[in-house]
Amino acid sequence: MEELLRQILSKLDNMEKGFLVFQEETRQRFEQMDGRLTEMNGRLVGLEREMGAVKERLDRVETRLKGVEARLDGVEARLDGVEFRLDGVETRLNGVETRLDGVETRLGGVETRLDGVETELTEVKETLYRVETQLVDDVQILLRKIHEKVEEKSFEMDALNRRLHHAEAAIEQLQSKCDPLSWTCPLLKPVQQLSLIPV
């Protein structure tokens, strides 16, 4: 019985050492991932929700690992069925490692997608700059043409005003030569004769 107990305790020690190594590796991986997340934080504005979900999952994994460690601390007091429970812990830790690998793969995909978004944003900025530059040039050309048209119309209006002044002056001269009481006007006599208007 003592030999069996020593074997179990030895196996527990080995498992605990392996778990501590794995825990250190996991902690280092968490630190590396945290560094990457900090570096990408400025670039992942549009992906905060997804990264928040990933962080929650990592927090849950860390909580579960702490729970496993607490259970291993009390395993000496409960030797019955300890091998079965340790096998379960190993399986769960392997699942956690697999999930961490998946998270790292997803982070790599997010970086790739973010690079594509930044490239597209640069292209959009360049296109917008070209459009703004061309729009300013088009507006300046249009304003120049409008100004030329206004100047042309101004010249035409000046010519019409001069002709109107000449016409008004001619009408005033005609009116000054006509006698409004007798309806006699030397300039209108040919018209009166043609119209059979008595003078």
C-alpha cells in the first residue's frame, strides 16, 4: 500500500511539475499574446468587439486553469480516483492549448485583414484627393466661364442702354416738333395722308 501511495505521489509530483512547466509556457504565451494585442490595439478600432470576446475567452481559460491548480493542491487529501481526475485535467489542458493555437491563428488572420483594410483606406484617400483636386479645377474653370459670360452680357447691356438713350432722345425730338393741340406734325404728315386722317 505504501509503495502504491509512493507511486501515486511520484506521479502526482511529475504531473505537478509538468503542469507547472505547462503553466509557465502558458503564462509566457499569454504575455506574448498580450504584447501583440497591445501593439495591435491602435489598429483594431473596428474590431474591438471581436477582440473583447477573445479576451473574455482567455480570461475564462485563465480562471479555469486557476481552478485546476486549486484542485491539484487538494489532490493529496483525496487519493481515491486521482488518476482518473488527472487524466481529465490533462485532456482539458490539451483542449486549452488547442484553443490558444486557434486564437493565435485568428489573430494572424485579423492582422492580414487589417493590412488589407489599411491598403484600401490609402487607395480611398488617394482617390478622394484626386477628386477634390479635379473638382477645384472644374469649379475654377466654370467660374471663369461664368465671369466671361457676365462680361459679355454686360457689354451687350451697355450697348442696349446706349441705343435706348438714343431712341428716347429721338422720341423727345419728335414730340417737341409736334403740336399736340392740332395734331399737326411735319414728320407725321405722310403717315396721316396714307391713313386718311384729316388734318
